[in-house]
Amino acid sequence: MQRHVAILGAGPVGLDAALACADAGRPFTVYEAGGTVAAHVRDWGHVRLFTPWDLNVSHRMRRHLPNVPAGEDCPTGAELADRLLAPIASLPALEGRVRLRTRVAAVARTGLLKHEQIGTGARAAASFTLLLDTPGNPARTEETAEADLVLDRTGTYAHPNPLGAGGIPAPGERALDHRITRTIPSTGDPDRWAGTVLLVGAGKSAQTTADALARLPGTRLEWVVRSPAPDWGAVPGDTLPSRRRLVDTSRALADGSRDRVTVHTGVHVRALSADGDRIRAALTTAHGPREIICDHIVALTGYAGDASLHRQLQVHECYATAAPMNLSAALLGSAGGDCLAQPAAGIETLRTPEPHFFVLGAKSYGRLNTFLLRTGYRQIDEIAGAYAPRTHASEQTCALP
């Protein structure tokens, strides 16, 4: 009997998982909350990746879509969506299998509560029940679906971290949430960013944004970085030129090489408050409190997946990273390192205590920021290998370890 697979999210890793199911002849459904595949990728479509086409296309994608670009050019998010992901979703192998505007609100083990049948064959044999939000269907805004294998790769981009100290919202942040940009902004309209912009964060998203805002003649950039001595994620002998340029640019900005840019290191936001049409940011610095009056706030302090989706399942999460424990332990044990040097995780590392439920893609890395699309494709290779069809007594079954 072929087991039905539920794939949560139609981003790059989700679509690669769909191709793996199609190749194995396994029934599957992809559930996508957005109105199009790769909705999150399109949200940052104006941003150019620092990884080239060769690292962003899986071997399955290239086999099904042989005319995909190759080489060392780095695509933008829009190019990745238009030239790779949308064509993949349009393939006959995926026809009728991708449900758009369908958000998976929760996953449960059919007939079982979280604490029941721990580690038993009865729990492994029970199917999953998915609660679906379908606002596009006026006759039925909620429904359920069943699955035997669930691949949660819902990503992180829809769940930004707060900008306050200690990872909680700063006082006043929630009241001003509608005035805070939490995704990488487009600077195609310079007037949109006229005045003073307070940028919070130091990762690659913040570095990309700082470089873009620093080029706008009508923008004053105040960049707040928590670390007193940021290394900007520098990798010795970096083989990715675009990533290396981001590090060099960030160092130059911190050294005061551009007018209208001030980088505040060793600083965090203590509180926010409205000041007429502007925003007053109270900062804590090594030299005492300070205030900045700004016109815009861009908070790029990282993202984390939504753990509430699997709240009723037996998923063991790392207390530090919020990633599945086995994978988190492996990543922390490797002492970070360059994302290009990470080995394949292996199926046992990807497993959770909940049989046949996997957290994959960027969400599987929790708060760690070293995920690459290539890593997600390798995860799908591991799943495909572990659940490969096999023949028993002339009957093809799905090998469910």
C-alpha cells in the first residue's frame, strides 16, 4: 500500500519533495498558504542570493526541467521563482497536487493525544490528521485531511523575531508593529526611505539592507548591532564572492567610510515610543542610555519556524535553537562552521520521536542561520532513500522505518 504524503509548503524544498514523491509513484499533496508557489521567495524577490544557480537547483529539478540555468551566476529571488519554481509546479507530475491558499493550522496523530502511545507501534501505525484553513473557499473555511507521512517545511520567513533585548519585544514595539518592517525591504522607490532609518540586526539580511539603504542619497542610516565586535559572518577563504562582498561592505560601513551612516555596536533597543509622525528609540549602550529619533524602523533580527503547528505531536526540540533535537545537536556539535562545509545529516539525525513526521528546510535549523537550499535538497534525498518503495511477496509497499 502506498502511503499518502503531506508536504507542508510549496517553496524550493517542498517542491523538491513533491518531485521525489512523483518519481517514486507515491501519492502526495502539497499544501501552500500563499496564493502562489514560492510565496516567501517572492517576498524577497528583489534580493540577489549569494549562492549560484548550481547550489540552488536539485538534481531532481534539473532532471525534470533540463533548461534551468546553471553556472556561477547568482539569481534573485524573483528569478529563482520565475525560472525554476513556477515551472516545476507546472510540470504534469505535480498537476492537481498543489493546493494553494490552504494553510495547515495544526497536525495531530489521529485518535491519539500527545502523551499517548509513546514509542509504540500503535502510534506509528496511526495516520495524521491535518487541520486546514481554506479562506478562499467560502462554503468551507476549515476542513481536515489525512496523511501517513508529513514533511513540514513551512519555513521561517513569516515569523520574525522581536527586536528587543533578550529576544522579547521591547516596550512599545508591539504597539508600533504596523510601522516596523521585518522583511528585507526593496529600495526601488528611494522616496519611501527618505529620512532616518533605524536598522536592527547584523546577519546577512541586515547586511544586504544596510548596503542598499546606504546608497540612497535621501536616507540617514542608524544601524544597531548587538555584538560589541561583530565579525559579520566572515568565512576564511570564502569561495562565495557575493557573501564576501557583503562582509567587506559591512566592515567598511562600520569603519565610517560612508556619509549618512552610523553603525552602533554593542547596543540594543531598550524601548520604542511614538514621537508625532516619527519614532523615538531608546538605546542601551556601553556608555549609557541614548535616544534616536527615526522615520522608519527595519528589524532584521532573524526568523524562527512556527512550533505551534506540531504542538500535539511528540517532537523533541532543542532548548537552545528550537530546532529538532537530533539535528540541532549535530549542528552544534560541528561548532557552526561554513554552511558550504556541512555534511549530509543522515536519516537518523532528521528523525523526531514522532514516527513519520519530519521538520525540514530552513525550519529544521531553528535559530541557526547556516541553512542552504542544497542542504534542504539533501534532506529530501535522505527521506526518499529511507522511504523507498520495496517489493514484498510481489506487492509493492512503502518502507516505513
